[in-house]
Amino acid sequence: MNDQDLKGMYPAVILPMDKSYRPDYDAFGDYLEWLIGQKAAGFAINMDTGEGPQLSPDERRRVAEKAVEVANGRVFVLGGVMGATTGGAVETARMYAEVGVDGLVVFPNAAFRNEPLDPRIPVDYHKAIAEASGLPIVLFQLAPIFGGVNFSRETLERLLEIPEVIGIKEASFDAEYFTYTVETVQMSGRPITVLTGNDRFVAESILLGATGGLLGFGAIGCKLVAEMLEVANAGRLDEVAALRPRLAAFAQVIYQDPMLDYRARCKVALAHVGVIDHRLTYVRPPMLQIEEKESEQIRQALVEAGMLGESVAAA
């Protein structure tokens, strides 16, 4: 896996769950196969979208094993790494290496929210994960609403010096900070891929320099973003602008307030298009399930995005 491999769309995938909040791994495998048909360049597993922080270590491993099995070398698998301590994150990273994932997406640790943040904290954390796993790393700049942190330029510069770092998922949800991050990456002189994680302004972030995407919205809107990235990376920026209204309108429904309900909305949307069963759209408490009124709004948004035919919608 190298820097060029990350150009494209990497959906942060959902994990189908039944009413008892048990993962359905067979349905998960079918869903991943569907994503390959939706032009996914790879899967980002055990991310927030897939309820990774709420899964047990055994569940995370089973998710990784199923993803590697389905991918079968056709697309890449990126595993979300999180841990209360460096040791916990290292243990997860080693598990991924054993299973055979292609790379890691390293979640910001709670210690990163220290102000002012000593750059040694995130740098040492990422280095330990890299050394323990030997796998390529995608940095994760995450908006505070999701429990993350926006790195200072000094911290980013030092993180970008780590040889295993090949990309950054930029999910600040702040256009000004996104631009600042792209500039910092360009100043590093290394071929680091900027993956937009900004679901509320996907087209804009692509026009501002992202050449790939790692998005929760991609769990349902993978093909829409993949096609936008294809034309952007071919230099046809006018087509990006033309595609924007359709994608943005749908993304705004999935990422409306309260924003953290997006993962439940993605599951309901996938049930509407027939990718997963409606009985597998549950999310683990304390997050809430989607009620019927909002489910209908999601169905209508799918119709308007051209992802659900009127005849199917009326059935």
C-alpha cells in the first residue's frame, strides 16, 4: 500500500445489528460486497460509523476478519484504532496486523485534548502503533463534537514526519481549518493523501485539495462521492460543481442535527434501498433509533438523490 492507493472513496462502514444489538456478520459481508459495486476503493472498518468504540475486542476482530475475507485483495481494508491508553491502541493495531488489514486509521486519544497539547503526546502515540504493527497509518483530525481535536501546525508537521504515515482523514468540519491542513500537508514535502472526512461539505473539500474520501456518509452515498472524486482527480472540476447539489442535499439529510444520529440514518437508508434488512438497523444505546417520521424523510431523500426509484419507493 502506498500514497497513491488512498486516492478514491473509502466508506466508513456500518455494522448491521438486530434488536438485541448483536452484529450480523453475514449481512455485514453482503453489505461490503455491495460497496465494492458502488466503486469503493476500500473499507474503513470499526470507525465511529460502524460503532467501533462500542464494540468488544472480539467483535472488532470478527469485523476485521469478515472485511479481509470479502475484500480478498480487490480493495483495501483500513482498521480504526482506538484505545484509552497507548498499550490498548497497540494491542488493537497488532490484532489488525494478525488479521491482515492493509492499514490503520488512528483515532485521536482523549489525552490529545490537553491544552496546550504537547506534540510529544500524539507523536509518541502514533510511533508506538506504527512500530508495533508495521502497517501504514492514516492520521485522523476529528472535530471536537465527535470527541476529537484539531492539531496545531507544529503537531501536524511532526506527525507527518513519521514514515508510516501515508494519509490524513481531515474531519474538522471547518472549511478554514481544512484549508490550513491541506497547506500543512503540502509544506511537508511528502506525498500524503488528504482524505476528506467532512460530510457536510464534501464537494467543497474536494475542490480545496482532497484527492480521496473517508466518510461516514460513504456508508450509503459511496458511489456519489466516488464519481465526484473520479472527475476531480481527472481535472474536470466543473463536473464536481455540477454534481454537488445532488450529493450535498442527500448528505445534509444524513448529517442533519443532531449530527451524531448519522450512523442510525445510514442504516435506515440502507434498509430502504434493500441492502440490509429493516430488522438490522439498530444502534447500541445510549444512541437512539430512528423514528418513523424521520425514516420517511430519509426515504424521500433517497428518491431525490436518484438512489431509490419512485416505483420502489411507493411499494
